[in-house]
Amino acid sequence: MLTARSVGPLLLTAALLTGCSSGDDTSKSAAPVRTSAPAASAPAAPSAAPASPAVAPPEVRDAFAVLQATYNDGCTTPGNCEYFLNRVLSNLTDLHDSMKASPKGPAHFAAPLAWTDKLRETVGADPSFPDLKRHQKLLLDTRDEINTWMQSHPEDYR
């Protein structure tokens, strides 16, 4: 014989299941259902944490090697100039950031940092292709000055 005590949990379960499986999806913002338990070793992320941790700049030697690879490219290939100038600017920016973050400190890299700071000032907030083309000589001269400086400081790139 069924009693109120044995029917109560059964009715509650049936009501909950009916609400979940009615097929009437009037709520478009329903939260996804977790199908697996979270890993026991995964710590809970604080709600105010950034989406991804800041990535440290590459080592100076690695950023310099990437910049040196631009010597095999140029504006002589039709349609390649925009890519090339953006690449040199990006590589110089990465090298600048690496030098600033180096354990040797920015004072060790004072001259290359001054050259890249001058370039950044000149190019400013407009790294468009027409602006980079206009400053192409300064861009490539900065790359070449840094290359010469680095060649006289092999301990920084070996």
C-alpha cells in the first residue's frame, strides 16, 4: 500500500523531471547542463581573474632572431611590402618589450630602446600601410642599427 510518505518523493521527482523534459523550450537563456564533474585538482578560478594570463615577452635572443629573419624579405616582391613593413614593426615592438623585461634591465639596452622609442614616436598611433611606407627608411634604419648593436653584444643573443 502506498503512503503519503512514500509517494511524496516520487511526486517531487516526477514534477522535476516533467519540468525538465516538457519539450517546451521557452527559455532561450537556460544554462548548459554539466555532463561531467569538474576535475578534483582544478582550483576554482576567482571571478575577477582575467580570461587568460599575461604572456611574458620572448627572450631577447629569440626576439632578435625573429627580427633578423626580416633580412630575407623586403618590399621588392610585388604585393609583399605591406606585410613586410608590418612584420618589421611588429618584430621591433617584440624586441623592445623583450629588452625592457630582460633581467639585464633597460639600462643595458639603452641605445636600442632609444631607437625603438624614436620609431614609435614617429609612427605614432597610425601603423597603417601608407604611414609605414612613408616611414620605411626609419623603420629599416632602426632595424639595421639594432642589428649592428646586437652584433657587438653577442652575449645578448647567444
